[in-house]
Amino acid sequence: MNSGPEIITVTSPLLPDLDEYNKLLKDIWNRKWITNNGCYHKQFEAKLCSYLKVPYISLFTNGTLPLITALQALRITGEVITTPFSFVATTHSIWWNGLKPVFVDIDPTTCNMDPDKIEAAITPRTSAIMPVHCYGNPCDVKRIQEIADKYHLKVIYDAAHAFGVEKDGQSILKYGDLSTLSFHATKVFNTVEGGAMVMPDESMKKYIDYLKNFGFAGETEVVAPGINSKMDEVRSAYGILNLDIVDSAIEARKKVAFTYREALKNVPGIRYLEDMPGVKHNYGYFPIFVDEKEYGMSRDALYEKMKKNNVYGRRYFYPLISTFTTYRGLESSAPSNLQVATLLANQVICLPIHHNLTDNDVNRIIELIVS
Ligand SMILES: *Cc1c(COP(=O)(O)O)cnc(C)c1O
């Protein structure tokens, strides 16, 4: 048995009311239609479009398969420019398509791909850019689009962190050619496992719906080697209920983020990210960056100290994707090419942030960092 104070985890899944969910499950049991574009699937897509303010969306079983499918749908070839400061699925999706990832360093103030460094990474084989809205901070979508237009590249945003994020009143999911979301249990909005792709037009929506269903376009016609990645009715119903409560969960996260910022603003050697002007954030993560010299303790020592006190942060993203066996041999994986990303990966701890944290919990976490 664990001893000491109650365990505080880095996140906690947003769960729908069980009685409400049971009612929907009863209905699904009565209908006996449990997957393959059922009524809850359709309803969930419609509700998401209106919540996220996007024209078209296609639901998936997780957040990795829409990334893989986006590259397939846009017929990307050769090299894809991406960021090493992300969850490994971003780069894996490039590898799964038989493409070569090319890593570009990040900007320390947003943790996103540094737009100033993209052009130098473009070669005649480059056909796409796959940036990540890291921690839900919007990429410089305008600059990235300008570069993409100049070199005729496609842009696929891994928006796994960016559920509900808006910039100047517009959904961040509307930029680029396609954007993908993850509804994994650890994300701001979850369907246990799940994900989605956002697309600008109806014909792409139709094609993506084929691709996530083996390529079937009707009963007897298969138009492409698609995968099976359809979201089922059980999780669609769960998602519909969670959509009703996600705003209050984001509000609770926001309160935690502001408490952290206030408490940590004068702690030497601890840096955190600020809200960006004109951006509606979702407060999915609260990364801090520990400068060992100034703070007087290493990132790992602080991480272990928190753990010993039953506070579980997460070194997210550490190690960098470019250091994993599959990718470390690439020229662009050289640490000299990724100096900012390397530094931040060695400094970062994501502090616990979720809708179930109490004031007491937050104070306990702050106390461990300031003392
Ligand atoms: C979570 C995540 C994914 C993968 O999503 P899954 O739903 O776990 O497959 C991809 N990219 C990023 C940046 C993520 O955080």
C-alpha cells in the first residue's frame, strides 16, 4: 500500500455522468446498431462541428490513425517537415506512410516548430509540413501557410492538444489542409480512446470516411487501401455527454493555470508559458521549465522530489522523438540542429492540471516547487 499524502496525478479523465450514460447505452442496446456510422456517431459529428466551429469532421478510433490517414489522403511523398518536441505518434505517422521525417527546431516561447527554420529544411523531395500546436498553443499558421504556398507543400496540423482552441475568434482547426485531434483519456476532451480529422470540404470528408472504413465507397466498391478506424456507438455516446461538460472542465483547468502562474512568477529558475494574445486556450497542460543553475536543483531532482511526495508530474516531451532508435540516425536528428528542443526537453515538467484538482492539491504542488 502507498503511504503518505493522497496521490495527485498529472491528469484525470473527464467522465460523463454514469446514469446519463446508462440511458444512452440502453438506447444503443435497444437499437442493436453498435458501430458503422450509427445514429450516435452521426449526432456526435454534428455536435462537434458546431462546438468546434468547423465545417466538416470525421471521427476516428484514436488520434494516431487520422494522422496516418491524412498523409495517405493527400498523397504525400518523400519528406515531411515536423517537430521533434511532440508525442511520438506525430513522427510515427510519417514513418507508417513510408516517408522520411525531417526535424526542425522549436521556438522557446511557444514550443512550436520555429517558422524561421522551416525553409532551410525544404528539399526537392519535401511535400508536406506537419506541425503540432504544442500544449494547445497555436502555431504561426499564417507564416507556415505562406511558406507552404511558396513551395507547394501541404500542411497537416497535429492538433491533438488543441481541442476548442481559437485564435481571433476562429477555430485553430481550420488552418492548413487537414487537422487531427486526439480524444485519448489523457486529453482535455476524451472518448476513452478516440480522435478525429477536420477537413475544409465535403468531398474530402467523403474520401476520409471511405479511408477509415477499408476504402469502401458503397457495398461493393473499394476505392483505396483504407484502414479500419471507425468510432463506435458506445464511445460516440460517451463523447456526446462529455461535450456538454467540457467547458466547465476547461474553466476549472484555467483556474489552476492562473493559480500556478501567480505562485511561480517570482521563483528564480522556473519558467512557464503565458496565454497568447487573441487566443482562447484550453489549459490542457501546464509545462514548467527548470533552469538548474538558477533554480538550484535539476529538473529530474524536482521531478523525483514531487514523486516522493505523491505528486506525479510528467516530463512531456522528454526524450525528444529524434532520440528514439528509429529516428536517431536521421541527419536532422543531430542535437546541433535541435538545440532549443533539446534544452526544453531536459527542462520540462508538466504539472498536474485537471478539473478534479482542489485548491489544497494545487497548494501542495506549489509548496513542493517554491520550498
Ligand atoms: C495524444 C497525441 C497523439 C496521439 O493520439 P492517440 O489518441 O493517443 O492515438 C498524437 N499527437 C499528439 C501531439 C498527442 O499528444
